[in-house]
Amino acid sequence: MDESLVEAITPKLIGDWPNTYTFSKALTEHLIQQEKGDLNVAIIRPSIVGASWQEPFPGWVDNFNGTSGFFIAAGKGILQTIKCNRDAVADIIPVDLAINLTITAGWYTAVHRPKSLLIYNCTSGGLNPFFWGDLEDHARSTLENNPLEKPFRLPNASLTSSYLAHQYWTFVCHTTPAFLCDLYLRLTGKKPRIMKLFNRLDKTMSLLEYFTSHSWDWSTDNTNMLMKELSP
């Protein structure tokens, strides 16, 4: 199917869902509920999955998608402005906790064979809320003490909930430097690539904007009960 056609029909297909990712996950859950038959099934719903807490070692990631990507982009000085509500909960769950819960829920479902479908919210906001404003302060301090190699410029990313302010700083700090860098590359006989990089970054950040601007209250009662049952 032509890409322009896909872009045209996508808003009508997904309705109130913020993007195709969340829409496809909802479709998958609906399909499982409709077609599971007599199978014993559990669904794990992690919030934003981030770097590991302990396993295989603290801070481990295998890609730069999601929040890991914009931490790196901010550390390199590429990302300078983020549209975000500083008072919203940054519900980021370490990847090893999400995997451990998946393994545990799988074991429990296989052993106890519950008749009803079990849904576990793998989130941290209700138990240990951490806000995007706090994350900005910690990230800034960490990058000052542990600067990344070969930065594009000094890290100075800031959060704003204002659409106009974000657009202004995107033009000043992203579009203009990217244009000038590509102009220099063209003049020196090299292939321009910086504008493409910034366009990809801005597109990625626009996908995260919905999640950095809202907070949710997820129930983790059954998750807590499951972990207590397994505790020695």
C-alpha cells in the first residue's frame, strides 16, 4: 500500500488512540480474549520500558528506542527541547522487572490454570511516583558528572509544556543548526545528513509526547499479590 495512503487513513483507523503502537497492542489483547478458548492466558502491560535495574547489569539496554534514545540524544547535545509536562509521572519500568514479571506470571498461569484471563500492570507510578521534572534534574546532573564522548554540542536539553515555546526552540536549536551543518557539508563536498537526523529525532519525540504529557493511575493489586505469594 502506498505510504501516503497509509498516512491518510491511519487517523480514522486508530480513532482516539495516540498512535499505531498502542492501537495494535489493544487489537492484540482483544484478539487474545476472543480467541483464547480454553487456554489459560495472562497479559502483561508494562509502562514505558527503560534500562535494566540489576540484570544482566545496571543500565543495560539493547537498543536506543524510547526514553533510552532521547537520553543519549540529550547527552550528545543533539536534543535541546522536549515538549513535556514536568509534573506528569514518568512511569518508566526497568526492562529486567518487566521480564521477571512475565516469567513469574507465565509460571503462575501454567501451574494454577486460572479460568479467567489475568492482566498484570507492570508499572511504578502508583507505588513510587517519579516525575519528568525530577528526571530532567537527575539527567542533567548525571551528564555533567559523566559526559558522553564526542558530543555534537554541550548538553542543555530543557522541558516545556508550551507548544509555541517548543516550536520556537525546535527551530532555533534543531532546524537552524542542522541546516547550517548540512550547508557546510555541501560546501566541502560531503553528503548532507544532519537535517535528516534531526527530522528523525523530532518525529520520534512527537511519538513520545503523548506519554510525557499525561499521567495514569494503574492498579497493581494483583501484581503485588502475585509477588507476595512467591516471596519466601
